Amino acid sequence: MGICALLLVRAVAAQPVGPNPTDKAEADRLFEQARDLMTKGDRVEACKLFDLSLRKDPRAVGTMLNVALCREEGGAIATATRIYSEARDRAHDQKLTEHAEAAERKLALLAPRVPHIKITLPANAPATTRVIVDDLVLSLDQLGDLTVDPGKRAIVVAAPDKLPYETTIEIKEAEHRVIVVPALQGAKTVVIQTSTRALYGKVGIASGALLVGLSLGLGYYAEHLYWSQFPAASRDGQDAIADGKNCYTYTDSRLNHQRHCNAVGADHLKNATTIANVSTGVAIVGVLAAGLGGYLWWTAPHVSVDVASDHANVAIVGRF
């Protein structure tokens, strides 16, 4: 049986410690769905189902081989190699000769293509130094030869009381790269914090500004509602009456300028007056909130923390 065909066969050998029956049944169902999608040429969705199937049954060698093949075809050849290697070992344990041979052939084909990096730490690097490549945290004995997938790889080297070293490399298939990490510098972190009093002050200022803005909007709406009941000339102090308007203006016998409205217009004017009063109240509250917030912010103590490997200083500065 060829390699491609073998990769679509799920191992059925007895497994010493396997998933519970429910997970096993779900893993089998997902595997069969993935096979169907693979035969239809939908490799992307098939690979997703193979991944799900392996999560349900992590010891299934056939599924593991398919997951490795998906990684290989996606360009993640180092990841594929690690999965093929595990599949080979499990196949040997489960006496699945055909699967073990398929994994061995794949490993032999991929080995020359896998990129390698060597990370060299400075001579004075402490034993507590941590090295992270992408999301993988490495032990110090892994730094001499690490296989990685081709493409961009992020490297971070960190140690207590030291500034971290960070770099990003672009590595190609079959490339061997040496990363020399310079001596890590002593860490110095300056953190400026303000007390909760300052936070409340900022909130007060922001809230006050919002309330003042709201009051302006309400005032504009109240004015519009009021004068929309009258003809345009009434706003200019003229006598005016117009169809479709609920109010009009006129001059009485004593030459006093008067405004008169029907019931609908009177209700609108009453509402406009109420909204205007609310607008005034909101403005007052907004100004008071902003003023109080400004006072709290201005008088809040500021805490400066300066921490380094050889000292630690704390300073409190305030305006009282």
C-alpha cells in the first residue's frame, strides 16, 4: 500500500490506554468525514476534522499521520516532522508495522528540508534565563539544535533583573542559522502611577464635559421646539400668523407684543420650557462635576517607582 493511501487509514490496533467510548466514537466519525472531504479534494476542511479527531483520540496513529501530512502540505515541515516521529513511536508500540514504515519514509524525506537554529547565550547568562521561540519555551539544553518551521520566527530571551532580548528572523527550508544573543542589560523600569483620587478626578472632568455637552444639545432642542410653533417672523418680534403653525404673535391695544397658542402649541411650549429647565440643571451639574474632578486631579499625589537591579526608589509628589 502506498504512502498516500496509508495516510488515510485509521489504526485499529488495540490501545492500552485509550479514550472513553463516547470520545472514540466521535473521533471515528470525524475521521470518516475527513476522509470523505479528502476524496472530494477539500483538504482544508478535511485537515480541520483530522485535528478534531486527534483531540478526541490522541493515540490514533492513522489520524496522527494525516494531521502530520496536513502540516507538511501547509509548509510547517518541522511541526510535521515532530508529529511523524510521535506517530512512528506509537506505531511501534502498537505493532502497526505499515504505519511505522510510512512515518519513517516521511521522516527521511523531510529531514533535509527542515530548518535548524542554534541559539548561543552570553557567557554570563544565569541558569534562570528563559528562551522562547514563537510560543515554545525552551530548556537550555535545547538551544544547540532546534528545528523550526520555515518563515518568520520570533525569539525572546529573558532573565531576572535584565531587559529582554527580542528579535525576529526569516528562515528558509534546509537553512541552518546561528543566533548569537548579546549580553542582557540591567533592567530599569520606571512606572508612573497616579492614585485613585486622580482617576476619580479624570472621571469627574470627563463626566462634567459630557454633561455640559448634553445640556447644550438639550438647550438647542428646546429652543427649536419652542420657535417651531411660531411663524418665522414671530422670532424677529413681528406680528405674524400662518397656517400650519400652532402659535402666532400680535400687538394688543396697549401696544404690547403678545404670543398666543392653541392647545397643541401650548403643550409644545410647555415641553420646551421643561426641557430648557432640565438643560440648565444638567449644565450646572456638569460644571460642578468638572470642577470637582479638576480639583481631585490637580491635588492627587503622583507615585513614581524606579526599579533597577541595584536599587529601588519610590517618590511621592503631590499638590495639596
